[in-house]
Amino acid sequence: LQIKISGEPVHIEILVPQGPARLRELLPVLEGLTDTVVELATRQVEREGKSITCKKGCGACCRQLVPISAAEAHNLAELVGAMPQRRQAEVRHRFAEARERLEAAGLLGQLQNPDRSSGRELRPLGLSYFGLGIACPFLEEESCSIHRERPLACREYLVTSPAENCARPTAESVHCVPMPAKVSSVAQKLEKPRPGYAAGWLPLILALDWANTHAEPPPNRSGPILIKELFSHLAKESQTDNRVDN
Ligand code: SF4
């Protein structure tokens, strides 16, 4: 593919299944594209004389509400299912503990049924969630234990403000690197709603629950059509605040 992101020509090679494909099968493509976008965004802030302050061992942002797509939830569930027994039990225990804390705080219902049609509810819900200080079940010694397979939204989150500010984030104290395209939110839009399978985001912390209670729908589009839709959404968003042309 030959595309332009923020005016910069980018050449990417992708492998796409020709036949019917689930969005999940295209996650490696979405991850690669996200990494390319993040690289461009990083170069841009460096040109402005800033630098990325995120570093290994700082997991403050891993206590935030992370929105993921249903495809990513199924992917994470599969990842956990493939872990060695002991590790799997530990991770599942962390997910279950987090669920209990959310229930006790009265946030579980809202997280199970957020307004998926818009990001409207995300901010106040995100603040209440962060207030609980629940670490992501994949966070180990303040580092991501699934770094290579981490969700798209995690890849897109980088800051240039002092790392310690992330422990008490405010709009003024934390400066996120602006992404010229948000592949994570486009991925959430690519899933078509169907009975028992709502489109839109869901919280990472409920990924295993979600995958357990929502069977994966059969593929309903071919790989190339999904890719076309992906770039059409990205280009549409670029007309408002981003820059992606295909
Ligand atoms: S998946 Fe990894 S990067 Fe994302 S919130 Fe969890 S620990 Fe942090």
C-alpha cells in the first residue's frame, strides 16, 4: 500500500486473506499500521524539540480505562487461554479480582453497557475508573507482560510530559502525543452490530468476560473489503482532524 499520513508518503506491505475474514485475522495488519502511525507521530514531536517520556517500569497509564474492540477481546481471551496453567490462573484471578472491585464500586453495570455509539460517556467513566487504581491484569512489575500483543489503544498512548505526572493525570499536566490517525477507534467501528454482538468499544478489563459470553460472529466480509473499509474510515476521519489519504 502506498498511503500518506500527515502528508508523509508511507509504503506498507500487508498480507490480507482473499476470502471471508474476521477483523481478528486482520489484527496484525492493524497493529503494524498503528506502529507506523505512532512512529510518525513520535518523529513529529521530536521535530518540535520534545521527547517521549514513557519508559519501561512506568505503568501508571495501565490503570486507565482501555477501550478495545470485540476482535481484540477475543484475541486476548485466546492469548490467556494459551498461557501455561499457572500463569493463566494468575491472570484470570487478576481479572476476577478487578471485576469484584468494579462491582463493589458500582461501576460494573456502566462498563458492561457503555454508550457505544459515542465516546461521550468515556471521560467521566474513565476518571471514576482511574480513581480505583485497578492495574491491568497484564501489568507485571509495572511493565506490560504482553507487550508484543498489547491492544491498539495501548500502542497509541505516549506522553511527552514528566512520567510522574501520569500518576495524577489532568488535561494540563499530561501531554499525550497527538496521533495523526487513531487506528484503534477505526477498528471499533469496523465491527458491524448484530444481535448479541454490539459494535463499538468495550473495556479491556472485561475482555475475558465479554469473549466468554459473546460468541465470535462468522466472517461476513472478505479481507480486501475490510481493508478498504478501514482506509475509508481513516480517510474520513482525516477530513476532520487527521491526515490519512489513500
Ligand atoms: S495491555 Fe499492557 S500496555 Fe495495555 S494496559 Fe495492559 S499492561 Fe498496560
